Amino acid sequence: MKQILSSEFIVYVHNQEVSSRFYETIFRTKPSLEVPGMTEFTLSGNLKIGLMPNAGIAKILTDKTPHPEKGNGIPRCELYFHIEDIQFEFENAVKAGAKIISEIKDRDWGDRVCYFSDPDGHIIAFAEKIK
């Protein structure tokens, strides 16, 4: 029996507005939710990506962990997306102002992948299966 019905991954961001516009360009879609403290993008029927300001999550985490601002610019996660047209997605990421980490390359695990980072240093990978 599967217990997980859907997923939402939330990344902590320094500036919600800047990150929202970046991801809107990367995903080529408007947010499904955009309120102070949270932006969400519905990418499929069972996957959402959320953007939460560092200050907002810091209120929830209190003093149990270091403040998220201390990690700004340091890769803290990787979002890995299988897509249909890697060249198109790579060019769109460049147009969005992504910092290119690695150009499109065939990887030994069977994917052709490019890596870039968002305004907060989170790593994003677009991949397609090598045919």
C-alpha cells in the first residue's frame, strides 16, 4: 500500500518576489498560490514546489536550527526534473538568469543533464533519458 499520495517540496528563499518570478520563468507557469509567506507552483497532479521566505520558516523553527539566512548562497537542496526537451529548458533557464553550474552533458547513470542554480543557490537539474 502506498502511503504518499502527493508531494510538495518547499525551498526557503531570501526574497519571495524575486524567487517567484524566477520560478515562474523556469516553469513557464503562474503560481497556483501566491500569498505573503508562500508561493506554490503546481507542476503535475501530484507535485508542487513551494517557496517560503527564510524569515517565515525561522518563526516556525524558532531556535531549534540555525536561521536559514545563514545558508543563503550555499546549495541546500537539488530539484531534479525529468523533462522532454533539455535544449529548450536549458535555454529558458539561461533566459531566466539562472547561474549555469554545468552545461548539458551525458551522465553515466543514463541521463543527459544540465545543472544551474536559482537566486538563493539552490541547485536545479533538468534531465532527459539518453536514447
